[in-house]
Amino acid sequence: MAAEVKLMNEIEATAAQMDIDMNIDFSSIQLPPGENFGIISDDEDVYHDDQLELDSGFGNVIVVDNLPVVPREKFEKLEGVLRKIYSQIGVIKEDGLWMPVDPETKKTLGYCFIEYNTPQEAELAKEKTHGYKLDRAHIFAVNMFDDFDKYMKVPDEWAPPEIKPYTPGENLQKWLADEKARDQFVIRAGTDTEVLWNDARQSKTELVYKRTYWTESFVQWSPMGTYLATVHRQGAAVWGGANTFNRLMRYAHPQVKLIDFSPGEKFLVTYSSHEPSNPRDANRVVINIFDVRTGKVMRDFKGSADEFAIGGAGGVAGVSWPIFRWGGGKEDKYFAKLGKNMISVYETETFSLIDKKSLKVENVVDFSWSPTDPIIALFVPELGGGNQPARVSLVQIPGKEELRQKNLFSISDCKMYWQSNGEYLAVKADRYTKTKKSTYTGFELFRIRERDIPIEVLELDNKNDKIIAFAWEPKGHRFAVIHGDNPRPDISFYTMRSTHNLGRVSKLTTLKGKQANALFWSPGGRFIVLAGLKGFNGQLEFFNVDELETMATAEHFMATDVEWDPTGRYVATSVTSVHEMENGFNIWSFNGKLLYRILKDHFFQFLWRPRPPSFLTPEKEEEIAKNLKKYSKKYEAEDQDVSMLLSEQDREKRRMLKEEWEKWVEVWRRAHEEEQLERQKLRDGEASGEEEEYEAKEVEVEEVLDVSEESLLEIFVREFWVMTFMFEWVGEHWTELSTLAVQKLFDEKPLTDLTEEDEEIIKSVVAGTIPSYSLESELGDCKRAVAIRRESLQRLMGKSLSGLPLEGFDYKSILGFHCEMPIEYVQISEGIVGLLLLNGGEFSVPMATTEGCLVASTNRESLF
């Protein structure tokens, strides 16, 4: 909506009505010292360290040299040729093409000036047409007009540069030597960016560094945690240190939007996108690759967004970040870009294409580097309606040798997942059914380090299950899959190495009906967080894959992100500003204990500071693990000291609170005493507030310390198994229990005939619609209840329960009663469960049943 325009006299009239004085000298207004009201960044020096270079106004002008020298009658023809060439790149301004003429010969001077609408178009024209061959004698030399001014300022005589004295920098790895072995993380909330220690022992954070307006969009750690990158309008900057984050280098790139570090932290890639002057044209993309330490641009790439789109397709697919993907491990030797029918692989020694040409692959749509080796996995979809199958290929770089290929048929989609050590590659292949109306999923598993790279095919038990998530165990041989179409999907764990079958993939277990849609493995393996984000509202399950058991379940309501710390000791869950409420983060132990919680309004980012890989050999790490007890004594003593310190701090805090309370009570006690005479006067001499007028009562308060939940069906089945065994044992050893006068009660008798009504009740008990322990109260007949329950149990467990019901016993005498508990009990919704002593052993029996009454009375050596 356009802004409303008002005349100055209207504004003055409105101000007069509101008693606002317009006679203000704005130049006389001064802000308080150090106050800027958030208008200028704290990091203003990032932009103004150097003298500001004013725009000359000619950044959109290029000079084209080596043109034909023509007379006036050929001006139009030459101008038409030039316009045809350069109007394809951008919009030339009106009267924006000028060819100077020699006043004596009336011929052109062999060069021209071309003015575009934007500097970006001029830059692109220079890049595209420099070296353009008009004919054999005329090869264009194109320069920016502003470059001439720069070159003219170069002095004729060389002057040696001033040598600045060397000042040693801060140790950028100092934070790794923290005495408490803590990790750092960075958060962004509102306009503040903070770097903090995770002091989990004391369940709190410790501030390392804080800065307002430190970045204009986001921050990003380098892969090994050496640098913290910030993003600004003029470019990017990196900062480092343990306690004081000093700026180490700046990288000029106007309107930068995205950044990406190489794995070894040697290079930084920056990206920006600029709108064209012609709405019909695609956005212009600029990518720079900087040397991190020197800030020098090693290579730049410019072009339309279509040229950098996935597979060169453009359109809906658009640009995928990172455009350049790094390979070859931590050495930063290679980087590659996906193009149309090719993969362009560059080496960082010269920043040029390997063998000066791209890897030609018809219709390639995706590729992925091995995390540790110079191996590319690429995917080509089906062609010709299935006549040419899809395929996944492994290609060795720099030789471009194909190591392995697998053809895939009836493929609709494909995703590739590398294991962190590069030992395995999982290819998720979505295939069409025969009718082409639906798809199903399977996995192709490549064993990269084994001879000839064998491939295994894995299909889920229900191959029609939708795959929701897949994740390899870091540095391990296991992987997890979330699959299913239900609101509560299943989670299956597999291993590439099992004790019984070393060369085959095998399933470890399947967890049924979990509220999870994301998998987060610990960096050290073994532990995994099964997270239910988005629609599951932050459900968390901490699972031990070694023991195949759940350590804890928890919830961080509306959680959007989950991230393990680099050591695998702690987990951070956060709610970012995509939600308006509950913004902040929680820190958990690896086994699911909530350590502390911090709320922050407008919370944007939480990032653990990565650690560099260990310099220890695997053998040395194994030796340390074996001798861990020797090292652990020191840390156990430190933990004990910390616990004592925390206890002392808690005691001190309670003591101070008590002192404050006693002081407060004393103040009011004195006030009460001082006002006593006044109160007596107001009450005609009657005393008030005396203690004898009150009666002290002692009140008992019960607190539930622990509640154990267990399925009633599990209790019922398990306890009756025990009861069955007990009755059979009593039947076999009755002579040893001759002191009991109930031997005749245990003689086996034929089962009482069951009526049709009894049969219907048995079916309901087996189906679980009628609880069997409620039969006595429902039927009003204990003997009939025992008979029905016995038959129900026999059908459920397939085991004979001979000896029940007992003949010769007066069942009516116990109807409506529970027996007295022999030892202890736990109250449940239906009846009582207790411990039974029998021949020196302890057994659990449902005491709300007729059988329970019989057994408990037998235990007390008494008859009913």
C-alpha cells in the first residue's frame, strides 16, 4: 500500500492540535554516551576499518576493445552487431552504446562503451564476452570502466611494502584444554549472540562471550570448531579464540546469503543471488571461494540461477545448497558441482577442472562424496520408459575410474546415505509396483572396503511400509530405519556385522508403535535419540542399542531441533522462533536425564562447537579404554568435590533463607509486642493473641514417592502361571504338608459341566472384554467363577490347571471378602496383589480371587 503524502503545513497543523512543538533543532539532540538504540551494529568496525570507497557511478559500464575500425557509413551495421551480442546478456540503457570517432579520419577508434542497467549485468557481460572472436582479426578485450581509474593510480616506481611487526595470535585451540572438559555452544536470541560453556555438573551455563548485533542473519561454526563465521551485508567474517572472540579475517561479498566451509577448514564458499533488471531473466548468482587464512579469492563463479540449478534443470528444482560439494576427506583436495549431463570436478591446487574437462554422465541427477575417500556415488534415473534402467555408480577421483555399478529397475526415486567412515553406502530405492499405481521401498547396501564391493539387497518385513527416516551409526556398523504408514510408525535396527553372520546384514530388533519421525545417533555410537518432532510435539526416547533397551522417555514440548554434543555426553533440544511460545533449549544427559532448561524469547539458533578429530591412534584409544579405571579415580575425586561443593552451596543457600526468615519473624514479633498495649486499650483491657487461646494440632501429610505401572493382563497371566505351578506342587507333595487339614480339597475331580452362558463368558474372558478377577462379584458364585477362570486360562496358555475348582469347600463363605495379607501388599484397581510364603519360597498371587483366598489361608496354616 502506498504511503499517504501530507504537506508540511498539514503536519504543522496536526502537531499544533496535539501540543507538539515543531521548533526543534535536531542537530542539538545528542544520544547518551555509548547509546545507539540498536541502529548501528556493535561490529561497525567490520565495515569501516578501511576508508570508504565511494561509488564512481560507472560500475555498470564496460569498455569493449579490438573492434573493427569503420567509416561513418558502416556505423549502423557495426552498432547492430554489437547490440545483438550484448543485449542477450542484459538490458542496455537508452543511448547506452557509444563508439568514439577520430575527428580527422572520421572513422571509429576501435573500441566502444556499453552501459547496462546494473553493475551485475556489466560484470556478466565482461565474463561472457572477453575473448569473443568476431573474426580472425578482431578478438574482443573487455574491461570494466572503473578498472582504468584503478590502474591509472598505480605508481610508475615500485615502493616496497611496509613490514608490520609480528604479533603472535591467540591459541585458537585453547578451549579444548578446559580443565573441566566442558564443551562450548553458541546461541542466537533476539539481537544477541552468546558463546557459552556447558557446565553440566553444576546444571548451568557459563558465559564465554556475548555481543549484540554480531551477525545480520546467522552464525556457523567451522567443521572442526576453530572459527565462528558471521554474515553481514558486505560479506562474511570469521572469529576465533577461547574466551575473547577476535576477528581473524573478512571476506568481501556484497549481499552474501549462504556460506559453507570445506571439511578441513582451508576454504570458505560464499553465495549471493541478485535480481535481474529484466523480470523475464533468471536471478544472477555469484559464488566466491576464499582462502580462510589469507582472505584471498581463489576462484569465483558467476552466472544465472538456471546454470547452478540441480542438474542444470532450473525451474522448480532451483538451486540446492551447497552447490559445490567437497570430497577427499579432510585434505580439501577436490570439490564438485552437478551440471547438465555432467559432474564438474575441480582440484584445489589450481582450482581448475581435473584433466580440464568435466565427467560426462548422461542424465545424472544427483551425486554424493564419500566422507573419507575421493569416491563419488552418482545416480542416473531410468530412461526411455524403462528400456534403460536406472543405475548407481561409484567413481574413483581423480582417475574417473568406475569402481562398481548397480542397475536398478522400475525406480521412482533414489536417495544415497554414506556411513561416516566411508565403509558402507546405503541406497534407498523406491520402486513401482507392476501396476505402476504405487511404490515400495528397498535398500541396496554397498560394502566399500571389501573386495569387489559386494552389494546386498534388504527389504523390510512389510516392503510396502513408507520410509520416514534412515541413519547410520557414526563410526559403527549399525543403522536405524523408521518405517510405517500408521500415526505411530515402527523403528527397526540392523547390523552389517553380526556374531553369527559376519558377511550379511541382519535385523537386531523392531520397536513397535513409536512416536518418532527423526533419528539422532550419538557421535560415539551405541546410543540414539528417537525423536518425535513437529506433529509429535517433542516426544523423546533415549535408547541403548547395545542392550536394546529404553533408558528414558521424555518430552520437550514443541521441540524443533535435537543435537548431540561432539563427545556424545549430552543432548540439546530446542524450540526456535518458528513457534511463538516455549522458545529456548534443554540440556539432557546421554541417558535422558534433564539437567537444566533455559528459556529465551525470539530464539533462533543453537549450535554445539565441533571438536577436531583425535590425534590418538585407534590402538592408543583402546589402551586408554582398557585402563579407564586408573584414570577415572582422578575424575571421580573431582566429581565428589563438585558434589560436596554443590551440597555446601545448597546448605549455605538454605541457611541464608532461614536467617532471612528469622529476621523477618523477629521484626514482626517486636512490632507485635510494641502494639500489645494499644490492642488491649482497643479491646477494653481484654488480652488478645495469647497462645493459650489456640490449640496446636499435628497434621500428617502423605506423599507418593514412586508409582509403578504394569499391565493388569500381564499381572494376571504371570501370577496365574505361578499359582498353577504352586497348586501342582502342593498336589505332588501333599504328604509333606500333613499338618494341613485340607488334603481332600485337592483331589482331582471332573470339571463341572459348563452351560452355554458359561461358554459365552469364557469367550469374553479370553477376548479380554471381561476381567477374570471380577467373575466372583459378577456371577455371585465362587465355584462357578473358579471353573470359568480355569477354562479361560487353559485356553489362553495351553496348559492344564488340574485340581480346580476344589470340591468339598464352602465357596459361599468367602464371597465378597478379600483374605488377610500374609506379608505386604500393593493396592490396585481390582483386588490386591501380595507375596505368598510357601515352603520357604515367595510367590505373587492375585488376592482378589477365590484361588488367592485359598492359597493365602493355606499359608497361614488355617482353614476357612
